[in-house]
Amino acid sequence: MIALEASGIAKSFVLHLQRGVRLGVLRDAALTLRAGECVALTGPSGAGKSTLLRALYGNYRTDAGSIRVRHRGAMVELAGAPAAHVIEIRRETIGHVSQFLRAMPRVPARDIVAAPLLERGMDEAAARARAEAMLDALGIPPALHNLPPVTFSGGEQQRVNLARGFAGDWPILLLDEPTASLDAANRDRVIALMRAARSRGAALLGIFHDKLVRDAIADAELRLEPLKEQA
Amino acid sequence: MTLMAAERITRRFGAVAALEDVSLAIARREIVAIVGESGSGKSTLLNVMSGRLAPDSGSVSYDSGAGLAPIGAGGEAALLDLQRRRWGFVAQEPRLALRMNVSAGGNIGERLMVAGARNYGAIRAAASRWLETVEIDPARIDELPRGFSGGMLQRLQIAATLVTEPELVFMDEPTGGLDVSVQARILDLVRGLVRRLGVAVLIVTHDIGVARLLADRIVVMRRGRIVETGLADQVLDDPQHEYTQLLVASVLPA
């Protein structure tokens, strides 16, 4: 079953503050992602891997192309969709784990993890319990659950970020270097979470620089190459 | 589902066009931030949409349950009724919005009474509950707000605004004059409350960090016009317009 299907994706950035120079990053990018499958985005730095992930999440606007995702049982177009629709698709269907946690002042780790569950309408007690369990699964000690992660180490912040990303059981997960700042034990925890997500039928698309992680979780690769200089 | 729609609003102050042909719709439960520098027209737009300022041309419509209808159509009384029962307004300066010679509880209770509440015990209980919600000790219910800090005053204004559970709240730089630590506390509070109550919010801010934290959607204004609009993270992470790029690039990294 196809979970996400993108074709003809083009993305360039026009930098008005640099005399309007246009940077072409993606041209005619395409991919198909099926439920239960994990695809690794590979290619050299600057090939547009993160840009493609962000475009698929609706975070970057595309210049051309179609991004269709299975949402509420039907394939719907994400590219150019109205804000409210993108928000709904993100709430229910597409999860995104960025490289860095955007820590909010005053908000404890547990609430950061629980937030997407609450937005989906889960009751507060259940969302908190689920958040605590995810933080436990990622080795964040209970003493830290009630603290804002602003003061946590980079690795701890990333694990809070991952707890949030895996808590929601999204059918599609976009992962940008999920194991980048983790030690071996935590890397293995994340691999286990990714496997669990796959076995419940989630479709995963990720950037994994660590070959060990890629070999452990991905069953296909999509290689991107930097675009040649454009006029 | 559109809750409010401003269409082709133009408003001049003398020779200056504060708003030129501006259209903006807000959905039920949606949080929309208007960002832009001083003089961009963002506060004028807020004032026009909240019925505090008449536009020179264009219309503002609101759906009170029977479809969109112009907010001025029923006359002054109908507009006042919208403002009292269905909307809230949080001003930057709480001292001008609150009554400083009326107790904290009185400031909250007054809004309820204006909206029709009459039972004294129930009003006082609601005021006490709301003080607690905005993290002000309910034991201070009978104190005059004079002795409150700026952050407490702003939280009191938020309580006095949300107590009637409005459908739409207008906010004009609600954390404008506050210390950064106090700002974070208020933003976190506002974020939790509006989600819980399901109110729609139109907030004006020059602080794009505030917009990112609170808003579903961002509208960027410059010289009386909307230059860019979109999902909050889209506008901030992938700004298209030259002015938005400048705005995003001008923020000091935290």
C-alpha cells in the first residue's frame, strides 16, 4: 500500500538579500514510499536530502511537482494545500523528526512529547502517560521529565525530540539524522523504535549518515545528486 | 470554516495609506499572527477587524452561527454585542485595559457581568478560578491591581478576556513591554489556554519568535499591504518575499 508518492518535485531558493541569486536544489525528484517500508535518502552534502524531507512535510514550499499522501484512507495532495489542511495532515498522518529540538521556554520535556497527542484529542492523563513511556524508552531519567529541556545536553534534547517523533504513531515518519548526536546504546534504542514503527505498518523515510544505522533499518536507498549550475 | 473575513480593506490616515486593499480570513480555532515592523499597518488591521476602527472601504464579516455577515450591519448595538460576548481584546498595555481602581476579581467579574452573568457567588468563584489559571494567587482576589507587576497585570488582562470564553481573541503585542522571562511564561500560558478553549486568535506582534511559538499561520505586512502569508513554519523557514527574508535574517539566534 502506497503511503506517500512524490513526483516532479522542484525546489529552488531565491535569496533576495544576496541580489536575488537563485539556488536550485531539487529538480524532478520523485519517490514512492510504501507502508511498512524504510527508504534511506543518500547522496553528498548539498544534494538536497533535508530539503526534500522538509518539502514532503510541507515545511518548504515546492516550485513544481506533486506530493500525495495517504490521509484518512485516501490519497491527498500536500503540495500547495491550504494551511489548515497541512496542519491536519501533520496532526494525523506525517510525523517529522528534525535534527534539533526546538525547546520552548518553560515547557517540560514531558509536555513537549505529549503536545502532538493532545492536539489529536487524546486526554491529558493518557497523553502524559504515553509521553513518560516514550521518554523512558529513550533513556531520559524520570527526574528530567518535568524539566524544560533548554538546559539538557545535545544528546538528551535529541532524545526528547525523538520521543516526540515516535510518540504519535504517525503512519508516515520523516527522519532527519535521528541518531546523529547519540551514543551506541541510544542509537540502538532508536533503531528498535524505528523497527517497531515499521512493524506496525509505518512508512519511514530518513537521512542516516551512519552506515550501521542505514544497514540496520533501511531496505531501499534513494540517492540524490547536487544539481549542476543553473543559468 | 471561516469565522471572520476582512475583504479589500483600505484605511488612510490623512495622506498615509495605513491599509491598502487588504484581505484576510480566519478559520474557527485558528491562530493567525500578523508580523511586520512599526508602521506596517498591522495594528490598524487588528483595529479594523475588531470593529474599533471603521475602514474607508472594504468590509469585515463574522459568522455568529448563521453564516458570514458584515459586523456593522446590525448597528452599534450588534457590534458591541459581538465585542462583549463573542470576542476578546488583549491590549499591549494592561494598565489602559484594566480598571486599576477595581479589585483583581472585580476586573474579571465585570466582564462576566457585561456578558450577562448576575449570580455574585458564581462570578466570584469564576474569578478565583481564573486567577489560578493565570497563575495569580487567588488569595489576592480583592487586591487592587496597582501592586501587581507588569507580567501579573498582563496575566490578569488575559484572565479578564478569556473568562467569557470568547470565540475570537484579538491580541496587540501582548508581551510587548515585558522582560523576556516573563514573556515566555505568558506565551506558554496563552498557548495552552487558547488550545484548550478552542478560541481563534488574531495576534499582532513584531517578534517572529512569538509568532512561531503561537501561530498556525503567519501574515507578513509591509507598508499597508500583506506581502506574504502561509503556514507559520513555512513562512519562517522558507520565506519567499524579500521583506520576509530580511525579517527572518534580522533575528539574533538564541
